[in-house]
Amino acid sequence: MTDQTNFVEIRHAQKSFGTLEVLKDISLSVERGQIVGIIGSSGSGKSTLLRAINDLDPLTGGEVWLDGVQVNQALSHRQYEKHINQMRQQVGMVFQHFNLFPHMTARENVTMAPKMLKGLSQAEADKLAEEQLDKVGMLERIDYYPSQLSGGQKQRVAIARALAMKPKLMLFDEATSALDPELVEEVNHVMRKLAEEHMTMIIVTHEMDFAASVCDRVLFMDQGVVVEEGPPSLLFTNPTQTRTREFLRKHLEGAK
Amino acid sequence: MGLDFSVIPKYIDIILLGCAWTIGITVAAAILSFAGGIVFAVIALYAPWLIRQPFRFFEWLFMGTPLLLQLFLIYFGLVQIGIDLPAFVAGIIGLGLHFAVYNSELIQTAILSVDKGQMEAARTLGLSRTEALRKVVVPQAVRAVIPPIGNNMIALLKDSALVSVIGVSELTLSAQRAIGATYRPFEFYLLAAACYYVINLAMEWVQRKIERRISISR
């Protein structure tokens, strides 16, 4: 069964909160090294879909597969906990509001999970923290607390924290939406660097220019379905669906 | 006869020994109440129903009955079922558990007020819920409740006088003993009050130190 699945594969994903259906039978596959952008207005289900991939928002129907293993397996509670913690170690996630641990320095934020879950020694962990924070350009702030950092710096530390677990896949949930405009580029720069290293990424974003320049494929979601998908060169310049055109037009107006 | 503080030097060693007992019992009970408060808070919020329900009763028992009665129960009551604790141990357990329940209330509220993104971030890294609570959520909650817990600890110091009734020679009982020998209640009670005041100041100082060390701002 390993051969039959793509690197990331979502099959008939369905999610409802009570009577509200937020994901309606969505299927999606992502190849290794691919960068997929998801755009759409708020409430379209794009964040829910992203959060279903590491089971942060469990699906009510359908399957999620990562590298040949089903993420949302039906297991006993205890077994499932073990399984999902294993799976999540392979998936890095970056949040809109950073969610750095405020009582830990940048170094501690980055090393906490690898030390706990991979048994790294303090020396190994320090080396890892220096590597990862250097990668996002935050090495000189290694012993700063989040409260001493700007939004862009916090988000870069958050990316380093996720990368420190050596994930196979990175999920970005509106990573720059909470940032002041002048801080967006420093985070985008880090994400571009990851793209150059062929990290597989799924990016939920409001930034069309960034999506257009980085993504191999872009999905437009509306009301719980994928309305249209394709390479950014086509989707942004020549959308086939009315809803996509409408969204892009509104977005363009908003940007002006 | 007016006030005559010249009797004090002769009994100062009894009073100082009493101070030492009061400090010792307060510190031990404070540590117990703090550690217990964290454990109780986690039980109250996350334990399965079968554990949570008996725990509620236990909580009610410690919040809804007088501390004095609880000390009697632990010291005199437990003997009947074969648990014979030294008086000071009974005092520490009684004070510690009593204030653990109050601390637990504070810590529960603080745990619930930690942003849920913190738990999510920890879980996405692969930590289990227990690990995330231990490393991420509880440490933040505890930092947030240091000031109100400090208030509880000052109440604990004052209530430590109650363990005199089970025969622990702490400050209040020591003062009473000195009074028994000298018939000078005003002088020795004033002295004891002054001692409590100084210990209190010391505790506030320690609390400020701790707060400064571990305080965080988002």
C-alpha cells in the first residue's frame, strides 16, 4: 500500500462541527518536495484542512496519509496517542500567532522537543539550536525570550523550532498574517530558503504574490470545497471558475 | 504593674526556638501546599471521572471544614486507625493539604487561561498531552499565580499558630509557655507578634525574589 499513496494524500476529507459542514469531500495529494499553496477567504475551510493533516482538527470522515502511513487511523485511545505523537514529530507546523513558549528562550524553544523526544544531550541540543537559529537568521538572539523579540523574529524562531524536529513536511497556517507589513518579508525570505532546499510545504496564505512566486500549485477553496487548482501561473492569471475570479478581484482591490 | 520587657532575655531562647519551629513548619507546609496544589489542579482538570469525583469530596472536606478540626482529625483521629504521626508532621500535613486545595483553585484558573495555542504548539512537536502540560502549560500557569499564592502562604504562616493546639511548640505556644512562667502576657504576646511580623517580611522578600526570577511577559 506504500507504493500506491503519494507523499501526502488526503482522501475524501470531510469535517463538520454539528450541522455546519466545513470540509466537503476534499481529496488532495502532494508529492515529495512540492510546495502547495491554499488560498481562500476566511471560513473557506483552508485552515481546517491544514490542521487535519496532523490531526489537530480531526476529520469526521476521510483519510490522511503521510509517506505511506495513515495519520488518522482507528486505534484504541492509548495506541492512537502513541501513533499520533510519532506522526506529528514528522510534521512541522507554524502558526499565525507564533505560539512560542514565553517562559523559554529561543534556544529552549528550539531544543525542548528534540531533547525530550529524541534524547539529545545538552551539547547536541545546543548545536542543533545554533544550526537552526542560524538558518533563520536568529543566532544572535539565541538567548532572548520571546517577549524581547519582534513579531517577525518570533515567527522565525517558531520556524526554527519546527525544523529542529527534522520534519518531512512543513505546514504554514497564515504564518505572516499577524505581522506588521514591514516584517513580512523576513519570514517570507526564510520560507523561500526552505523552498530552495526542496522541503515539502503546504502553505495557507493571504499573500497572493508570495504564493505565486513560491508555490508549485495553488488551491482555491471556498465553502469547504476546492473550487479550482493549478500552477500559480494559470490560477492567478487565468482562473476558469467565476468564484476564483471573484475572490482574486476582491483581493486585488483590497491590496490597493 | 506596667510593661516590663526586662523579663524577655531570660526566655528569649524559648521564643527563638518557637520561631524556628514556626518557620520550619511554614516552609515545609508551603512546599507541600505548592506541589500538592499543582497535582490537585491537574487531577481536577484532567483526571478521569472515577478519580475526579472522590477528589471533589476531598477538596470539599478541606475547604468546607475548619482547619482546626482538620488538625484534630489528622493528629488524634488517625491514631485510631493505626497512623500515629508526630505532632509536627500532622501539623505540616494538615496545613499543607489545607492550603494545597486553595492553591489548586488558583492554579486551575491559571492553567485554563494559558492560551490554547501553547498546547497546540507543543502537541504538533510530538509531545503527549501530559508532556505538554508538564513542560509548557503548567510552568506558565505557575508563574502567573506566584503573587496570589504568596498571599496564601502568608495566611499559612498565620494559621500555623493553630498547630499549637496539638502540642507543637511553635511560636505561639512558646510565648504561652513563657507567659505561664512569668505571668507577663502582654510582653510575650507582643514579642510573638513582632516575630510573626519579621517572618512575614522575610517571606514577602523571598516571594519578590522568586517573582523577579521567573516572571515572564509575553
